[in-house]
Amino acid sequence: MRDTPGYKEAVEEIESIVSEIEDETVNVDVLAEKVKRATFLIKLCKKRLKTTDNEVKNVLEEFEKEEETDSEPF
């Protein structure tokens, strides 16, 4: 288990932790650790989603600027 997994791996690990908790298969001695890890992973995913959203917006803005420049008459 890496400390900072990729987005997909983080989501899979969150799902696994939630499943363990829902199925009551997680040992009470490690419950707090699992909850802390899930919280870390959720924050990581939120940050990556926000970063990706900003990057996509920037790309689209640049594309729109290029379109405006390309459509101006000579």
C-alpha cells in the first residue's frame, strides 16, 4: 500500500475500506487506522479532481482564445 496512490488506486482502496467497515470485517483495533487512511485518500482524490478541473478549464480557455484569434479577419 503506497502512501500516495494514483486516483484510481485511491478510489479502489476507499471502496475496499468501506466494504470492510460495512461488512464488519475490519478489526476494531485497526478501525481508527482505516478511517484515517480513508480520510487521507478522500482528500487526495478531491485535490486531484480539483486540479484536473482547473487544468481542463485552462485548456478550454486557451482553445477559445485561439478560436477567437483564428476567426478575426485580416
